[in-house]
Amino acid sequence: MTTHWVSKQEPVKIDDVERTVIDGLRMPAYCGGITEVAKGLWMLRKDVKPVRLMDYALRLGVGAVVRRPGYLLGLYQIAAPEDLDRLRRSRSATFAVLGPMLLAERPYISSWRLRINVSPDELEAVRST
């Protein structure tokens, strides 16, 4: 954690990029939704340490938070496939939704046990921002 001064009297503690992404994937409603978290991940892809991000997800131990970064890291080709296998091995048998603020009526992707309720085109459009 680092301190960032928002004024001469007001410091704010900031987590590292990886922890911020995990927090956004855990509670996307506080970040403008899963697409905004995906956009942030894409924009900072050169700074993100995928292994650290995965470590945070695994330590948190929330099923959806293990699946969501795995799917996005794979989609955007930010992490190596063998690293993503660490997350796949820790999935539970149930399915989760990618975007918890959206309707769950979309197809499943079995490799991540996720209901992809965000348009793939929308997630791909993030790359052009």
C-alpha cells in the first residue's frame, strides 16, 4: 500500500494495481460494472503482474473472483495459459456470472464455469479504448 496525497492535508492509502482489480472484480457495482473493471485491466495490462493478481484472487477465496480474472486475463492474453491453470484448478462445481449487475440469461463458458452475461463484443471493444 502506498500513500497518495489528494491535498496538502489529506493522504489516501492506495493498494497496488492487482489488488484494485481484484476489489473491482469482487464488487463491480462500486467500479461502474464489469466492463469498466475490464477496461482498467486492459489499460494497465503492461503494469499488471498476472501472478500477483491470481495470488490475490486465490487468497480471497471467493469463487466468482477466481473465475472473473481468469476469464479476462485469458481473453486479453495477459497471462500465460499455465498460470491460468492455477485458477482453473481452484474453481468450485457451481457457475457464477461475469457481471453480477446484469441479467444472468446468457451462455455459459464451461472452462471458467461462468455465465458470460456481458456481450463479447463489448469486452473486445475495451481493447480500443
